[in-house]
Amino acid sequence: MVARDSFDVVYVVSDLHIGGAAGFQIFSGSQSFPAFIDQVRLDAALSAALVINGDFIDFLAEPNARYFDAHGALDKLHRIMADASFKASFDAMAALVQTPERFLLINLGNHDLELCLDAVQAALVHRLAGADPAAQSRIRFIADGTGLSLRVGYRRVLCVHGNEVDDWNVVDFEVLRRIRQGINVGVFERGADPTRWVPNAGTQLVIDAMNTIKARHPFVDVLKPEKEGAVKLLAAVDRSVLKHLGSMAAAYARKVGTSFGLLSGDSGEGSQEGGAIEPRALRLAEQKRLSAELLDRAELRLAEGVSAYDLTEQSGTLGFWSAIGAKLTGQGEERVLQEALESLDQDQSFRFDVADADNERAQDRFAQHTDFLVSGHTHFDRSLIIPTGHHFNTGTWAYLMRLDPALRKDLPAFKSWLEDTKSGSLADLVKKKRLLIRQSYARLAKEPDGRCHGALWRFGEDKPVSTRIL
């Protein structure tokens, strides 16, 4: 494991989401990511590090997905590394770490938690470094939720995934530590369930509802923003989404509980003794109670004339309740679509220079004592001047889908787009140019005078989106 924390140049990417069966792979970099890694390897700087800042391997996208797959993760990783769509990327990473003064630093997100397991780490290290101890030493995992602190010149760079400030996706790393400890000391036999893992709301939502939905509608994985667009349009184009109401309610209940410090993921005492695993009966009762309270509250507010969309905005959810509320209150498909059109007209999610709530929470939590804050998680790249220095969000290398305002106002064009999203696979959407590719990264380089030159780039473009020297 590499101990050094100072480099001449650092490249940061996040949210690769490498994984998934053919036809359901949202990683857009099968050809471009190996070329990007070669760029890092061939950089003129004496020492260079590539940071993968969360959601590297997407275990939640794999067939037979589990909340936390302690038993199946190793097999899934081997499948992913051998997949023809991803093999070249692993080959390029291997070439990187087998080059002197080139390092690979892997910070966990919320889709790649199984990378905390020793056996999974060992398999990845062996794939990239073989039996070469020098190459092995140039690979480092940050698997405890603390983030990655580096020095470039005399400036401090802090890399965090960003889920740490997202109530839907907070991870209890103390529980993960206890699971790892139990596996290592032989407490758990193969075939047993070592975790009884209580997932965060985002993971529960992916496994219990969204994986089933995206098997029919792959666009839900890539259409952004989720809150204003994806879920409302999904509810409009497919009535069967309502049968997943129970799973969504349970996930929302967990999100509400986390927000108020009721569940795993709060900032208080954390988990119960022995891994803080909640009994199933208690967990179901808790979800039922919170879900009932949520629906009662929503019914009262709707009776007062507050729209489902306004309820969503006030509660800070991902937007499911706006879409479902529209259905339950009889607004119908046209109204749901109209809401989506109205809200998306004002959407600024794709602007690199406008902070959203997720960015602001990350800044409040992490930016006070660092010069450059680098996060991911949202899938929207950002370059933001902040009082303490600068904040980059490195977006994603997954496909994105955007409803352009001009398309939304052109009803025939919108209808054609809607038909494509309803019937097309991701491959079809790529072929029809319905998907957006923004392969973003941050590059932080030491200047001759010791300052740090930070830049937000999109791979393949000949100039940076934004730069800042501190």
C-alpha cells in the first residue's frame, strides 16, 4: 500500500459505474477511458496519481444484485474484469501501476462498497499488478469513509465521493468494518449471511425498485436530473411503476429516518452492538410507521392545495413522491408530463458553474480546511469558486440523458424522443444519439513556484472547462 501523499500531478475521476450485463452497462468509456489512463501514465510530470473517487465498480448494477454481497462480490469482480467492454480499461490500469512513479488511488463510493473486502481488493491488485511488489505498492484503497487527503505543491487537495452528505446514500463504515473483521476471523461460514446489511435508502431503492424498472426502461439509469425529469416521465410512460410503491415507500422511510438521526448512518452513536444489525421485524415495523406518517402528511398537504411537486421540493427527496403523488391524486399522465416540462425548463443541473444543494452541503462539511475540494456522486461536473479555495465535481463517465428545452417545446420531436426512451435499449439510445457523454476529470498540477494549477476537463476536448491557480 502506498504511503505517500504528495504528487506533482493528480488526476481525479469518479462515478465510472463499471459493471452490469450487456445491454445494461452505463459506463461510456470502453474505448476512451483506456486512452485517458494512458494520458495519465505518459504525463510529463515526475510523479502522477490517478484517483478514482468513488463508484468505480458498480456491484449494484450486476445481475443478482444484493444490498451488500459479501459472498458474491469476488465472482462479480472477476466477471467484470473479464467483460469485453471493460477489459481494456483494466489493462490500461495495469500498465499505469506497473510504471514507476505512477499510482492508482481508489476511494470508495456507495455503489462499490464490496471493494472494502480484503479478498476483493487482493483480486483487483493481482489483476493490475500481478506478483510485482513495486506495482502492488502503487495501489491504495481508501475504504473507511474518511476521504483522501493529498498534497500538490504546497496546496492541500481533499477527495471525497459526496454521498457522505446525501441522506439517501450515507454509508455506515463502522458496520462494514465489523463485517470485514467477522469474515477475517472466520466468524461467518460461506453460505451464511454475514451482514444482514441494513442498506441506506439509495441502495434499497436501486435493489428493490429501480433494477426491476430499468430492465424495461434502461433510460432511468441515465436521465438527469432524476428529481425533475426521470421519475415523473417514468410514471407517465409506464403505469406498472406504481406496483413498486411499497419499495419506494420503504426506501423513503429509511431516508427520512437517516435525516433525523433515527437509523444507521446518523452522526451520533452509530450502530447497535455486534454490528448494529436491526432485527427484520423491527425494521419492517419502522418502515411501515414512517411510510404511513409520510403518506398521511402528504394527504393533508395535498388537501390544502399543495402540489405533489411542491411536496417533493419541500422534503428534499429524489422526486419519486412527486410522480407517484400525481398518479394517486388523479392528475394523470398529461399533468405528470406537464410538470416535468415546466420544471425542466428551469433546470440548471448541466451548468458547470452553478452550485446545487449537494455541492453546498459538501462545501459546508469538507471545504473549511482544504484548498481544493474534489467530489463526485451527483454525475454533474462543476467548477466552483468558494471562500476557502476551489471545488471541483468530476461528474461521471456514465452515460447521461438530457431533455433539452428546445426539444421539450417541440411536441413532435418530444414525442419521438419519448418513444425512443420507452422502447430503446441503451445501445439503441447511443446509436440514435439520445445520450450525452461528458467524461469529466480534474487535473491538479504543481506549478514551478509551488502553487497548484487546478482544471476541470472533459476528455477529448482541446481546452479545459475551467481553471484555477492557488
